[in-house]
Amino acid sequence: MRKKILEKRLQRLTAKKQNLTARAQASQDVNEVRAINDQLADLNAEIEEVNDELAAIAEEERGQGAQEQEIRQLPPADAHQVNGNIGVAGVTVSSTREEREEDVTSTMEYRRAFMAYVQRGVTIPAEVRGNAINTNDTGAAIPMTVMNEVINTVRKRYGNLYNKVRKMSVPGGVKIPVGALQATFKWINESTVSPRQDVGELGAVTFGYHTAEIRIAQTFLSQILTLSAFEAELTKIIAVAYLEAMDKGIMNGSGDGSMLGVLKDSRVTNTVTMTAAEFGDWTKWRKKFFAQLPLGYRGGEFVFPLSTVETYLETMADSNNNPIFRQATGLVVNDGDAANPNGTFFGREISLVEPDVIADFDTASAGDVVGLFWQPEEYAINENFGFTMRRYFDDETNEWVDKALVVVDGKVLNPKGFYKIIKG
């Protein structure tokens, strides 16, 4: 009941936020925009609280489900074994349970064997691994329990850009059509007929099989003694390394044996050039940037380095040097949250990144990209969370090396809603 109430409340808050954002975008009155932005700041705080409560409820439900599953698997307290079967109060019941589809890597036996493989190179027994990979060449499949925790960690804490893009799981080499059929409308009368409409050209993207690796210090993992501590630390190492690479790849991936980033995609041709003076002038943002945006793409988001935001956006002032950045642009920056830094600018969300993802305005050269306006759902990452772990001996360094391997690719689906902001 509590969950349903929160979900309805979230829907109402989201609808209210959309209406206020539309009003702010259409208004030319600074006082009205200032009042709306104050309301939006309060709404964003409420929405964040509701999302936190929903996440806590989901976590409780997962914990209760796991407990109930364990209880169902336990035999009754007065059960006894008879010829391999379980008997209760004189009644013999077959111990063969209804077959369930259970991932073999989730079993306690596999998890312990996997830990031994990573730490000491002990081959996982065939009866334990089942169909899971375990060879000298390809390594061992990381337990699903660990990967589920990686996914949860990814969603909650890391990957400021990764969390927003579309996730897909399609075979590599298959063309995915992008776009829509197009036609034109024409009035007709008795003496004319509507001309045949040609199908608009459809674009397509093809995801490749790009393998990435995460190398892990063996000396560190070998010192972790308990299974729970080992899995927790392995989860953290993989999640942090993977998400850092994903965020950088989404923006700057070369496409040569790796994902193709937005800033390296030749199909992303929309640009807006702004000088330092224009970058810090809210009226120039209205005239030079927003005036270019088609209605269908005005609901996108910004990506800026925090240093650029602090130097140019948060210093907007009037002729008397009074700060007006909040009143004029609705700029709110949550840079104190290291796990999820973000903000809003003209009612659009900002993802804050480091200068190694997008160049800082002051250090960038003329013609460099210093910001991005994008539709995150129009970038897709094609991935398979079936990480495998491989252990080998490096003859050059005379030490054992562990590395996690995964196949992943990423590309822009529809480039029309992407605008690179260029330093003039």
C-alpha cells in the first residue's frame, strides 16, 4: 500500500515539474522565471525523497523474498531421512524438488570455488560449475550474485552518464534501424489524387563485439579471507572501473575496437559556438542556443565540467554585479554529492563531469567542445553483464594477474537531438 501511494505521488510531482518547466521555458519575465525556479527546486527535492523511499522499499522486498526462499527450502523440524527421501511423521516424501531454473553460479558451492579460483588458481570442479565457463583460456564466469550487486551499485552510486543512457542486449553485427517512416499530407479533390509517398530513408546502427578488461591486484584479493568480504570488494572494484570507463566512452570513445562516443561520432553535426562573454550571459543562451532547438528536442539535458559551471554559469551578474544566475537561468548545482553530482540549468538537468570527459572552458582551445546538450535515451550501450574472470601468470613481472572480461559496445542512435557547445 505504501509503495502505491508513493508511486502515485511521484507521478503527480513529475507532472507538476513538467508543467512548471514548460512555463519557465515560455516565459520572458525574469521575476516569473525566478518564482518558477524556486518551485522547481522544492519539487526536485521532493522527487528525490520519494525515489529514495521507493528504493528502500524495493531493497526490503528483495531481502524478504530471499528469506522466504530459504525458509521454503528447509525441511520440517521433525523430518527424517529414509533411503534418500525425507519422511515426516511416518509419511515418506520424495526429496526430489520441482526443478527450478537456477543459475549455477549463484550456488554457495560455486561462489566458494570461484573465490578459490581467483585467489589461488584452483580449477572449479565440473560438478560445481555445470555449464559455467572454466578453462585456462577463458577463465570462470563471475557469480550472478556478484553481478547483480554490481548492477545495483551501478544504478545507485556510480556512472553519472551511464545511468541515463539506454541499455540494450542484442547480437553483435545485427543492424538496428533508427528513424521513422515519413510522408507528407496533401489535400485532394475529385480531379486530383495524392501522389505516392516514398518511404523516408532509415538509418541504422550496428553494435560490435568489443572486449574490455578490468585488471585487479591479486595481492590484494588474496588477502581477503571471508566470502562476503571477497565478493563485496570484487563488486566495488568492477563497478567503479567499469562505470568510469563507460562515462568516458560515452563521450570520447574512438569506435576503433571500443564504443563510439558522442563527441567522436561524425553524425553529430549540430553545434553552437559561444565566446567566454556569451557563455556567461543568460540572454545569449536564449538567443544563440535555445532559439536553435526544435520543439521535439527541447527536453534534453546538459553535460558540463564542474569547473566551467563555477567559472561562467555561477558568476552571471547584472550591470551592478549582482548575481542573477539563479533568477535568470534556474541554475542549481549539487556538487557536494560525490556519488551523483548534478544540477539544473534553464529547467534542464546537468550532469557534472571531470575535465577529462569534456574540456574545461578556460583550458580548452578555440573550436574545442566545452559542453553538450543531448537526449540520453538516444545513446545506447549494448552489453552483457556475464563478466568472466581470468587468472594468468605474467612472466614479465613474475606475478599472478586477475582480470574481468566483458563484451560491450555503445553508439548514438539518433544524432538529431545532440548539440555540441563549442568554445569560440
